[in-house]
Amino acid sequence: MDDERPDVLTIGRLAHCTGLPVRTLRFWSDEGAVPPVARSAGGYRLYDAESVARVELVRTLRELGLGLDDVCRVLSGRTTVAEVADAHVAALDAQIRSLKVSRAVLSTVAKRGSTVEETALMNRLARLSAAERKQIIDEFKEEVFGGLDDPRLRDRIRTFSIELPDDPTPEQVDAWIELAELVRDPGFRARLRTWMELNTPVPGQGRPPGASIWWARQIVQTVAEVRKGGVAPEGPAAAEVLSELFGDADRAAVLRSLEAGIEAGAEHYRRLVARVRGQDSSPDATEELEWLARALRAAAQT
């Protein structure tokens, strides 16, 4: 048969020309991607030179991740390669984002040595939709900040959002998992609410002493420089620093605000928010704040 029609290829010869297994070509043929051009008298599939080119095109599209249904649609002219490629780019982007989330969760599990239950929770938190993440933050904002009589605070909270970008980094996903666990903790919410109440002005009065510690980073910077110079929080030099920072303010009120913020973990919360947003947060000020609290306690005992 081959000698009679040298332009015709059996499926075996097509396999030899393309380097593909016969079973693969038979499957593609059955699915309509590489149909035979004719049948032999014995019913065997026959192909031609154009079939070789068609096989190469099918192989290329399959290597790019297209399913046979899409390949057949392209080859039949019902769609174009460009249109199918665009759809697959979107699908691949979604798959890449999903893989990044999976990697971030597994990395967090490895670092924490998490249990099965903790791993399941982290995976759920990481894969929440944007609407579900917003609901968690909105509930947190209402419980912690709701009803506080401070116009400036209300304006800040109204525009306050914590959103993962469409293509978050593993670090952002890791920070979101930790933040979501934190803001869902009733104990953390209660401690942060207490801290906020101590820092919210009473109607008709000025901002409470100590509130500036959390909003004016120069206070932290001043303490950092003092600590770097080796000043102990219990010494006379520390008392001079307190006078410079707070003047004749109510030191007891300042200390209450400071201790409430430290107990609440406000600094850790601030840094988590920055990490979720992909922002360069200022350095961790926990040690500076604790130094300041020790200095205030020491001053109160003299």
C-alpha cells in the first residue's frame, strides 16, 4: 500500500516522522485533532504531509497547556490561537496566584510547626475572598473603634483598609494569615479597645497624655538614640529625657496609655498591617516602648 501511494502515511509512519507514540496519535485522531485523510482498503487510517504539520501544531499547543477541546476549536477555525492564548494566560495567572498562596501557607506551617487543625485554619484564612477578608476587618474595626467620639479617628477608620493585592507575595500572605488570626481573637480586640479608649479625647478636652507616643515616631526615635547611648531607664539621665518628651503632662496617664498599648501588642499589629500592604514599615519599636515604660515607672517611684 505504501509503495502504491508514497504520499500517504500510515499511523506508524506518521509516528516515525513526528517522534510521537502511535497511541498518542491514535488518541488525537479519535478526538478529531488529527483526523485521517483517508482509510485503506483494510480500514487503516491514512495521513499525508499536511497531517505532519498538523501534528506539530497540536504538539505545540498541547505543550503550552491547551486542552484538546481548545486545540480542536483552533484547528476548526471556531476560535483563534490568540483568543485561546489570552484565556490561558488568565487561567495560568490564577493558578500561579493559587500556588503562591499554597507556598506561603506551607512555609508558615513549616516555620510554626503547626498542627493539622492549625494548618487547615491557615489555609482557609489565606484563601478567603476579598469580600470575606473585608468582612473580618470591618467587624474588627466596629468592635475596636466603634463609638469612639473623635472626629479625626472616625475619618481615619472610615478610610482604613487592609487589602491583599491581586498578586500577593508569600510574605504578604504570611502576614495576612497572622493578622487575620490576631484580629479575630476576642482578647486582642478587648485589649486594643482599652488602649484606644485611653487615647481618645473626652468631648471638650484635649488629646490624652500618652496618645502622642503611638502617632509621633520622633518619640521612639529619641528613645532609640538614648538607648544607643547606653542610658539606663532608671537613671537621672532618663528623667531628663522624660521631661523633654512630656514636660508637665500627667506621667501616670502617659504610663497607663503606654502599658495598655504594649499589653495589646499595638506595635506588632501596626507592623503586620504594613507587611500585608507591602509597605516598608518603620523598625520594630517594642524595645524602645518598653524602655520608656520602665523609665516612667522608675520616675514615679522617686
